[in-house]
Amino acid sequence: MNPDLLRGNLDLILLTLLEPQPLYGFAIIQAARHRTGGYFDFKEGSLYPALHRLEAEGLLAAQDGELGRNGKPRKYYAITDQGRQTLQQKRQEFAAFTGAVQQLGGSS
């Protein structure tokens, strides 16, 4: 996968993963792998800064959950109302973009 494509769509991907329910970091990584057949394989070093940024922007809210293996509470990330609005906007932008790219091909 082209890392530039991931960077440009990371917010859309993370908000989509968190739309159905709050998840903690490792569960987000697993869900992304599972739901895309391994296409998205996030590394913790890129995931957590993105989650913290989305939280600072008010698109996600963090909450402590059950204890992890290390005995510390897992931090769950939930999409906020503002995050849902942003997700809808990003989906529309992505659909328009991919539609325009598809229109470029196939015409001879």
C-alpha cells in the first residue's frame, strides 16, 4: 500500500472504524486488519499520534475501560457528534474524488 494514500485518508479510516463502537488501540489495529483482509496494518507509532490528534480536534473522546494485561486501564476511543459530522463530510469528499478519478480512465 502506498503510505501517502494512507496518510491522506487516515482520519476517514479511523473514524469509520470507530463509528459502530468505541475501541482501544490494539483493537483498532485488529479491526482494520480483519475488515480489510490485512490491507490496513497500522503500527502503534502512527496510530496513537493520529488518535491523540483526532481527540484534540474534538472528533474522538477517550475514556478508560477494562484493565489490560499490564494492569492499567485500556483507553477506549469513541467518535463524537462532531466526529460523525466530519466522517460524513470526508465520505462525501472521498466519493467525489474516487468518482472523478474513475472518470479519467477508460476514455479513448
